[in-house]
Amino acid sequence: MKMEEQIEKIKLENWITPTDILKATPFDKEKDLNRLLNEELFYKEFHYENNNSKQAKIELLNELNSPDWTNRIIFLNGFAGIGKTTFINHFINENKFKFRHYYFDINEYSIVREVDNEKKYLDNERTISECFRQFFIKQFDTHLISIKLFYIYLLRKKNTFHTYSVNLYSKINSLSPEYSFNNFTNLIDETDLESILILFFVYIFWLKEDQSRKYILYFDNLDEIQNDYLSEHFKEYFPKYLVTINKISRDSSFEFINFNFVSNYKFVFCLRDANHSQMHSKRTIQKSDYLWASIIGKPMKLYFDSDLYKNIIIKRLNFIAKVIPKEKLNETLYEQNQTRLFFTSILEDDEIFEKISLPLYNYDQRKLIINLYQIAENKNIIDKYFTKFYKEQQFGARGSILFGLIDYNMKKGFLKKFSKVFIPPDTPNGYCDARRLILTFLSNQSNYASYNHSNEYIKEIEIDFFDFIYSFRGIISVETLIKTITELFLDYQEGFTHFITISNKFVLNNSSFDSEVDLYKKIIELNTKYVEGDENSGIQMCELREKLNTIKIKINPAAFSFIRHVVIHFEYFSSISENNEPLFKPLQKIEVNGEMKFNFELKVEKVLLIVRRYFSLINKFYALRIKPQYAPEQYVTTKFVFKYFSDDNIARSNGMFYTLRVLTAHYSYLLKFRSWIISNNSDNHNLADEIDKIITNYLAEYNNLIKDDSDPKALDFYDTFKSEIDNLRKERKSKGLKYLKND
């Protein structure tokens, strides 16, 4: 079918929505528009390349061409949704004649057909075995004669297999002399990984195809399976299988042509940047892992700059306009071409797109664009005047977009677990959200000094596990600490953006760190004995500490953006307060319990209610847990307070209490809102005067909270803001209202 015909066919499909197109890919059967989107159409209408993506392909090509044994396995990792599968398939398409490619998408094999309306997952090695089994099944359709001849060959060479795999020998020995489909499927069904891996390579060797080209086996979405490939067991058995296959390739009894298996066959493991991707780490190799260490190459982490994502988004929006009639879309979106204007505004605003939103989604541009589209369809957030508003009041427009992203993810996405963070029961011991404190510490400790994703990868620092836990002694219990980092990591299991990466440890559930907790407590006991003079305890303590420190923790872009931009924002608190729209909305009066109030009053009062309650709890926590260890002047120098404030993204020596960050951010946001809402109603002097009085009182209330804050800089802010508030009030009384222009 010609490409033009393909597009016309898509136009006729009434079920296809803009969201379907935004997430469409030909490499996923659930997202290929019911097979209407093939690779040819995808590369023309959806795909985009820039120098960044081209350089990544050159790097992979160099790795694959390398003759070294030490990069037999290449790890291609990156955050979910950044385009790893598209990258691999495009690389294969461009290099189809340079290599022989065998591509296996674990997504296709990790789930067995539904049983009793429930998905059943294959266990452990069986998922990878299923990849090779399906390979042979496909050969029945495409190379039936070869399969029949191979069947005869196996019977003839069955005794040779006994040396390498008793299980495979037994299965071949039990085969009927006559070929049949059932006989061959009996051979490949329920076969262990070693046997079917040997069978696969013997088949490839036996075909005697052009051995001058390298053979590349790709395992994509490898993290879809929760099995032994993630564990130390995989590091042990997989290299041994490769050694066995290498011996087979050199065994003259098989009558293969002479070739070099070591340099001609390579594996690409493609998986998300979670703890699974860290199985390549050589820093923790034990003596039993020497073989694993000898075959893995330098991991290749994929990252793409914002320019690539901007152009991908534009191409998808263009395709939506091409195939979906306007009458099928939400009328708000396409009135005056609102969708295009909305996205153009965002894509041209590096502050909201490049610095905040993309990192917040760990550069999952597909998930981000879908969420933005859903926000654009929400009339409570985006109306037909939004693009005009964006040009006139960019600060407020950014806040509205951020409200939309936060509110959506609080209800359905990766912030769900934060939605009730400010509603703990009142307690005399106070409360502090351990997640925020941990992510703040990791942000500072990691020296997360750049928004640029490529620079982030270079500069990011992994934190030693024991040292990380020990830093929180007396502040957060080890049990709470472990439970929290486990939950932060395991968000990936629900398809959410994950805030941290844990290296060199298989993390499956809240019990995964039980042995490490015991080790930590043992170290503390040994330290006590060492202080009392037991030198042997000191030696043992150092050994256990070194063992625990082989586990590493790293903060991801999403967490840094979250801690820097989101958790202090007025709209974050507004979403938690269950406001259904952002602050910057046209003025309305609403009757509440017989009293008329402005719409902004209701929003601000709900936010202030939560701020007062939560900060009361935080202050109690600080007085009981932190102040006994750190005076305020000391605490601002620790890694528990956020230290990134200016555009250079360099951590300062002194940070700011979280409470003060929130209060000053809200104050500034309300001050901007005051300017905007008064300007919009400047034709009515009495109304503008009433608005000004209400908002100025809110500013004063926030400033009173600032006065009581424990941060050493709080009084400086208080004095500055008090002077500003006094001037606003004097201005209104003595000169009449000064109508302010928007920034």
C-alpha cells in the first residue's frame, strides 16, 4: 500500500484520537494504530533526527565493530519513553547490510495468554527462552525447507550434543526419525534456556551464511521481566552459556565453516535506567563473576536534547492536523488553531519545557506530550484565550501549565503517592515527609549541576549506600529510610516516572533490603565496641561497610526538577488542596455559605490552611529531631536543605529551609497575581481596590509565617517583604490605586 493510501485509510478510522497518534509507534502492537502505522510511514511522518541522535548511532556502530571480547554484551539504557526502541529499530534499518540483526522485543514474550481473565507471566529464564522458541516458529513460515533439513542434521549429530548439554541431547534422542511440525515443536517447547540458546546458535552456524558480517542479537525492553536476568545468577550462567557456544563453534564434529564466534557475535541489552540496567557494573564483581566482567563493555546511556523532542512533537501535531478532521476534536482546541498555538507557546518557552517539564518526566517526551494534550482539553485550565494570556503573562501561564501537570499526575500519574502528603494526623512529634528530605539530600550530594541531560549523565554521582543511611541517623529511622527509597524506586513498576536509581541491588519489594538493614545495625554495634577499644570490631566494621557501599543510589532528573520547582510551588499546594483550577483565572464571585467571595480567595485560603497545618508539623519535627543536632546556622550548611537557587545550577554552600522556600515562592507568586488581576480589572476602581486589599492581606499573612520561620535568613526576607507590603498599603491610601502593568 502506498503511503498516501495509508494516510487516507487512517483518516477514515473514526476511532483514532489525537492521543492515539501522540503515542503511536510501529514497534508496539498495542500502539501501531491497528497495523495502519508501518515503519515507512513512521519514519516519514513521525521520526526526526538531529546531530545528537546521529552521534549516538555512530557510538553504537563503533562498539559493535570493535573486535574486543570485553564488549560482547553492550548495555543500551536510558529513561523510559526517551526513544530507545525507535533508536534501535532505526539503527537496524540503516545498517541492515552491515550486520545480521536478530531483534527480540521482550514485550512480546513476557506475558502468556490470559488465563481465567488474568495475565500470566512467564517465569525466570522462560521469557528469554520464549524469544528463541518464537524465532523457530517463524522459521516454519519463512524457511520451512531449512527447518526440515536442520531436523535431519540434529538427528545425525545428536551424540555430539551430549558433550555440551545432556538435556538437549535427551530431547533430540527422543525425536522421531520422520520430520513433522509437531516433532520439531516438541523439541523447542518447554526447553531450558541453555538448550534453546545452543539450538539457536547451532542453527545459525549450520546455515553457513555470510560469516564476514557480525551477528547482533538485540533484547529490547529487557526490564519487562522480573526474573533471574536481574540477579547474580544471570551473571553466572549467561557467560557460561556463551563459553559453551564458543566451544561448539570450534568443534569440527558439527562440520561448521571456520569463523570467530568471539568477535562475530554480540548482544545488545536494551533496558530502562532503573536498577536492572546496573547489572553491567564492574565495581562490585565478585571472584565468581570474573567471566561476566570479561565480556561486558562500557554501558551506553541514551539521551537526547530538547531540540529533538520539540521537533518530534511538532511532527506529530502536524500529522494530527492532517488526518483528524477539526469537527472530531474538542472545539476549544481548534478554535483559532488553539492546539498549535498552545504547544508553540510551550515549546518556545525553555523555562517550562526544557528546564522543568522534560526533566520532570525523565525525558519521556511521549508521556509528557500526551499529558500536555490532556491539559489542553481541560477547560478549567486552558481556555480559548490562553495563548494570548501566555504572551501577556508568561509567569502565570507557566503556573497554570504546571498546575495541570501536577494535578493530572497527582490523580493518575507518578505523583499519586504525594497527593495526601500534607494530611497526616496531628502529632506532638511533628511530621516531615521523608521522601522530600531524602530527595533533597540526594540532590545536594549528587552535585546535580545541569539541566542539560547529556551533562547530567556526566556529572551525576552515585551515593554509597551505608554512608547515605548513616547520614540520616537521629533524623529518620533506618527502617523508614529503607522503606521510602524502596517505594521511590519501585514507582517504575506502575509505569510511573521513577525518582531514584538503585545500582548493584535487585529491588523487588519492601523486603528486598532486610539483610542490608541487619548489616547496618551490625555495623553500628561493632562501631560501639570499636570505640570501647576492640580493634577487631573495627576491622570487621570496615569490611561490612565496604560491602554495603557496593550498593549505590542516584537521583534522576525527575526528582531534581520535582524538588527544585514543584514541591515549593503555589500550584503544587493548590492541587493538594483539591482546587480544580490554577490561580491565574479571570475574576469571578462565588457564593459560599451565604457569603460572596472571589474565586481566587477560595483557592488561596485552602492553600493557606494546608500551609499553616503542615508547617506547624514540620516545625515540631525540626525542634525534636534536627535542632538537637544542628543549630539553624549549621543546618543550612547540611545537605538536608536545598542549595540550588540561580540559573548557573551550582549548589551553594548554604541552603534554605524548605518552609522558607515555600513561603517566599508563594509570596512572589501572589505578588505577580496581584499585578495581573488588578490590571485586568483596572477600569473598575472600587473592584480593583477591593482585590488589592484582599491580596495584600494574604501577602501579610504569608510574611507573618516567614517571621516565625527558623531559617537564619527569614528575618531578612520578613523585613524586605514588610516594607513592600507597607508601601502597597500606603500607595492605595494616599495616592489611590496605582494600576500596574503586567511584567
